[in-house]
Amino acid sequence: MIRAKLTAVALGVALFTAPGLAQDKAAPAAAAPAPAAPTMSAVINPDPAFEPENILALDLSNGGRVLIRLMPSWAPGHVERIKTLAAQGFYNGIIFHRVIDGFMAQTGDPTGTGQGGSPLPDLKAEFNYIPHVRGSVSMARTDQPDTANSQFFIVFYPRFALDHRYTNFGRVIAGMDYVDSIERGEPPAAPTKIVQASLLSEGKPRPAAPVAAPAAISAEMLSNSKSN
């Protein structure tokens, strides 16, 4: 369950004078410079034809298909986990159990309570410098950093307070209007669910839209029809 409570931690720095070293002691060798961190771009390719194996298609019960560009360069372990669970059909039928207006929509828990996950082990955090903008897809976790498993959330509006604290692994490239229409609530009274999750490269057709049940005929309407 995502917890965005931010606490300020005061770091106390103790200043002290170190004793002088004897002149006959050899000075330690200079440490080798640390390798430069790999550059990471927040720019994504919105074209679904580009690397369809890295596009997660979510077919929702509200009738929409949402396309998410997965970014292995941002969080390779998390992207691999999402692909693995989607291939297993793990996300099919799972609801969006925590949807906060103006914030985000969270899913990925088979129990629908926010307390569950997959049988796979929890993931090592891959926090990065990619900002949480509208459409960002990030991994949910507990207060401990290395507890992400299967739950993820989609951001409605920019939330930069989440940066460096949750693993941002993708972004919506199509169907954000269907994300906007996900039923709100914690949990919602009539939750929106993921009917099918698949990689675009699999070419799975969209599930057929559910047929609406016919309206019930009241006794009064039936009586009126007989009298006529």
C-alpha cells in the first residue's frame, strides 16, 4: 500500500579534531574515482509501434484500453516483474482498490484490500530521478523500501513528492482518459477492474464489452400494459 507521508529527518553532524598522524606513517593511496552514474532520460517514445514488447496493455472494465510504455532503462527489475505477472495472467480480474481523486489509482492486489501481492519475492528498490508526472506508473510499497511486489499506481496529476521514494517504471502513452474515469474510493463501491493485462507484442484482442442487463420491468408497468 502506497504511503506518501513525508517526514523530515534532521541529520546531526559532529565536528571534531582528529589526532595528527605520525610523519613516518605512509599516506593511504587515493581512492579511485567512482564511475559516473548512467544517464537516464525522462523522454519516452509515444508510438505504440516502437518496441511493442515494452508496452503493457490494460483492458479495463470501463471499456477502455490503456497503453503503458514500460522503461527498462529506469527500473529493469520492476519492468521484468510486471511483464512476468502479465504473462501469467496475474492481473486479469484485479480491481483498482485505492483511487484518490487528484492523486492516483492503485491496483495489483488480488485480495482487493491493499495488503496482498503475488507469490514472487519482493523487489529491491530501484528509485530513480524520473519525475512523477501525469500518467506516470510507479510501484507501490510499504514504509520499507524493498517491499514492492505486484501493486502499482497511475498518477492523475504531477506528484513530485513521490520522486526518489517510489520506483517509477513507466508512463501512459494512450488511454489516459480511461484512467481518469476509473471509479474513485478506498475501496470504490463499484470498482473498475483490469479485465486483461498483456504486452502489446502478444497481439491479444480486446475482450468483448460486457452486455448490459435489461432493465427490470416493474409490477406497475406490467399491470399498465395488461390494462391496455
